[in-house]
Amino acid sequence: MKKLSIYILSIISLFLLFSTKVLAKSSDFVIDSNTDIAYTTGETFVSVVTKYTRTVANSDYFYPATGEKVFNIPDLPSSTQEEITTERKYKLDSLKVTNSLGGTVKYTIEEQAQGSGIYIKVPNYKQTTSSSPYSIQIAYNTHDFVTKVVNYTTLQAPALPKDVIFEQTDTATNTQTSFNYGLNIIVDDKIAPLAKVYPSQFTQSTKNGKTTYSFAQENRIGNSPYMEFGTSVTYKFALTYTTPKTDTLVPESLTNVFKSLSTNIFEISVYFTNVSPTPSNIYKDDEGNIIASFEVPANTIGTITLEGYIVTNQDAYQAGSAPVNMDWTSYKEAISKASYLKNYLTPTKYWQSNDTNIKGEAEKLMADKTTVLDIIKADYAYIGEKLTYDDNKANSENERIGAKAALEGGASVCMEYADLMIALLRAQGIPARAALGYANITETQEAQVRHQWVQVWIPDYGWYSVDPTLESNNMRLGQSIDRVLWEVFNGDTLSNIKVFSADNIDVLTTDGYNLNIYGVSDTDIDFTKLKTYVDIVPNKGYESTEDIPSASKYGFGQWLNTFLKTTTIGKAVIITGPVIILVLVVSVIVAVTKNTVRRMKRKKLNNTPIQQ
């Protein structure tokens, strides 16, 4: 489960470099560093332009034409060395450094270690006085600040470091310097509607078909501005599951005649429009997942194929709109009246909400909170600070350790982030369950790794998504169209895929399971001609999704079918059943015949005249 994060990119504070001190009675210097990040709809990169201006406000002083100004072009955190090397080349190929008149300025490049970016060193090409400001503009293109999936686009910008300086006094010269850091994100009028923006404090202006979003420097301290454009994404998926050969005893020649003699049954969550082979049935489990049951030969390798489309939606941005929230007292009262929510409050093997340490932390996080959203946010922030994402675990077999072990310092990935949050929420009396699906989806067809997050029950809303793995002040709460929800769980098994074979019931392993999900344009897709859930089992007579039976209604028939076709005893019944039935039928016929003969003899005897 690969780590997800909204990267907080920090820029290096800009410092003045003096080669000669100019003694003065008093002075005032202003350093402006204004950055524009411009995006053209449809592109996969943004253009970054930073204009650095040094102004001498006091005519008694000046900057000599010596020393240099150092700019930093950051790397994207968590990128591989290969990715960083490729992206650095892309940035440098487009790099331009110019002066106030647009003329080219000489510079040197100093590449730093992985993650530290590139230093662009520009010599002070002219003396700076009160009547002649000094200005340098650095421009380059990068893929780092943009993610595009068809019409859905996310844009990010660097945060200011938490130790950023806005004013500095030189005690030796008694001079003061002010530092200003402006940031604009600029988009054209072809971009999709704005759906999310962080920080929520910003100004907006439109001119000549372009909209500029400006973020104040105070709101960028430790916060990476983030914007989502797009309210709908269509994903296409193709799932193939190579079914293993588990029966080496029964030859294929026999099963060609008597298919039930060697059968594996696979249960898979279905979110598809085309499927092969046709499922034997579908049903809804207790959490609302739709499960398809496939019967395939057990004595040969086969393939289950699912293909289709998934459409995700979210609301457009509304200024001042309040998030889903509820007064804590009212929330507790509403939850206590809903008995069906008790199943989402109990401790489990991995959600140890009754553990002393977890209960203690949960109580601390609730202190002085007045709304349920305040508690959720406190849990989110706590988990981000407490856990450290372990890339080695993500790239290994990734054994699940649960909330208690994660809190005690165990290696953590998205499973542990989600498990710990669920345990904390349940300890606080907030119903929660696990959600699994896929994120980091692009337009490229590539195998996906499953990702886990959390769902919290909110009265009059339903299940509210929370993804604590996204470590950022920009908490990922509520609607998200950048991921696909595949399954939800309220137990210890994080998969609905079950394999019934040779008296064994196994859950999904990664062997033979491959899923590609990628963004596509829906312009040429006629959704009315695609199959629905009920269309894939036309013989069942279901007219709508509501007609699909629940697990409880489907349970006995499902169990009996599985028992007969996948267990040794069941197969014995299948093999001997016809013989037993034939014997019973013959026995009944013989018994009926004998009885009939007796009655006929008795009747004949009764009708025979008595001889006198």
C-alpha cells in the first residue's frame, strides 16, 4: 500500500548577502519574492515564475554589485532517485533567468542531494540604490505541482517554512529588512469547476480569460496551497484473476461430462459492466458490498475477467460552506438510539479500542472538543504526528499489525493509519469501519495497489470518508473523486474475495490477481448500453439492484451449493447421489408393484365364488 500524501514543499528563506557593510544612521530594505504558478488546461506541467525584487527604501544606503542571490528549485518529496533525476533535467531544460529588462543573466547550477533540490546561483549584476531597484526573474516548467486525470486537475504550491522570517534587524548596522512572499495560482477559463481549495483564505480575480487565486504569506506557513478542479471523473478498470488448479486427482475428461465433480467457487466484489465467465449468482453482504459467485473448474487453470467503468463525483466549491458536523452531545444521543451501530463500536483483533493505552489517548484527544468534527480532526492530526510511514513495509509482504502495535511504534503503512484511527474513534464512541480501494490513479494503464482509509458514521449524512494516511494540514475528509472505493469492512478480513476449494476457505492473495484502473474521457461512452449488476445474471429475474438478495437470504442456498461442489463429502454426495436416488426410485417402484400385486390377488380372491 503505497503512501499517499499532499506534499508540503518548503522554499528556502531568502537572505541578503553583503560583501561590504555600509554603515548608516538608519535604513529600510524591502525584499519581494513573488511566485506565479500558471496552468494551461490539458497540459501535464505548470510554468513557475518567481520574480525577486530588492528595493532600497532609504537613499542613504545601497547594495554593492558583489555577492550572489541563491534560488532553490525543490524536489518532490518521496520521489525515487530516477524520478528526481528525470524531473531535474526537465526543469533545467526550460530554465530561464532574466533581469528587469528581460535580458539574460548568467548563473551557475549546484545540484544537491536527493530531496534537497537544485541551487541556482545568480551573481549580483548591478548596484542597488533607492532609485534603481534590483530585479531577477527565474522561470521553469515542472510536473511536480500538477496531477491531471482527464478533466480532473489538482494544483499545488510550495509552503513557507515554519521558521520563515518576515522582518529582520541587523543589530550591527541598526537596519531593518522586510521580506514579502507572494503566491498566485493562475488557470484559464477552460479548466473544470473548482471543487476544493486549501487554505480556505484566498482572493480571486479574473481578467482576459484567466483566473488568479492569491494566497497570503501568513496562511502559507507550513501549509502547501492545494486546489482541485473537477466534479466528476470516469475510471475504466480491467480485473483479471487467474484461478489456480487445486484438483490434481479428477481428470478433465470426467469434468467435461460432470462439471460439479471438480469445482472451485470464487466470491468477488463486483463493480463491473462486462464479465467472463457469467457468475452463478450475486448477493449483498452485511456492509452493502455486492458479491459475485463464480464457479470454475478446479482441475485446470482458468481466468475470471471483469471490465467496466466507475464514475466518481463530488460537489463544486462553495465559499463559506460548512463541513459535515454535529454538536457532540447531540451526536452521542443520536448514536445511542441506533442499535445497529453497536457493531461499529466494538473492539476487534486489529481495532483494539478497549486497550488501556488506546483508550487513554482517545480520552485526551476528546478533551474540550464540542463537535464530532473537532474530535475527528484531533484524531487525524495525532495519527499524523504519532506514526511514521514505512516505505520498506509498503514494498514488502506488508503484514498487518493492528492499532495497538502501530501506536507502540510498529512499522506502519495505510493499514495501520486507518486501523489506529478506527480504534481511537470506537474508543470515543464514534462508529467507524474500514474502506478499501485504489488511489494515485492516473491516465496510465498500470497495476494498482490497494489503499485503506476510514469511514465514520454521521447521522443524516451516512458514511463520511477520512483518510489519515494523507499527512497534511489539508486533511482529506469527505468526498473524494481521486480514488475508487472498492469494498468496505467491519471485521478482521480485508477482502471479500473468498476461494472455496478442497475443504479450504481462503481469502484473497496477490497471486494471480491483477487490477488496472485508469482515468478515461466519457465523451464517447454510452452508459445506457452498458450492463448493470442485474444484467450479468439475467436468469435470476432481478429487475433492479434492490432485488439482489442479502447475505442472510442467500446464505443457506449459497452454503449448500458450496458444500456440495467444493468439499470431499459434498462431492461424494454428488457422485453417489444419483445411485442412491436410483436405488430409492427402484425400491419405491418394487414396493409399489408388490403392494399392487398383493391388492390385486386379494381382490381376485375376494371375487372368487365359494364352491358348495
